[in-house]
Amino acid sequence: MKFFLLFLLVFPYCNFSSSAQQQSTSHISIREFNVLPENSAVVNTRNLQNAINWASGFGAALYVDPSDEPYLKN
């Protein structure tokens, strides 16, 4: 019984998530990965793939910021 009570007191303070997950990673802009309208198609393709690889590991969503210029991609 003492163990159970101790568990109930300590469990809420346990941290089971990684540091990247602590940073509100439910959605993140592709600009955080340097996918920018002014970049070349090759650079944007590589950076976008890096963003997708990162997001898939955390179950995060990527969003595209509106731009007057198109994002170039191969």
C-alpha cells in the first residue's frame, strides 16, 4: 500500500517524453527547415525531405506559410 501511494505521488513528476517533443511539436512551419521561396528547387527538395523525416519521427504536422513567390521543388 505504501508503494502504491508513493507511486501516485511521484508519477505525475516523471518525464517520459524527449526534449524535442516538449517543444510543442504538433505542427511546425517548413521554414524552420529552410524551405524558402528564394531557395533553389534542389535545396528546397533536400530541406523538405529533412523536414518530413523529422516530422514522421514525432507524428508532427508540417505547414506551408503563404508566400507571394512559389516554393520551388523538383
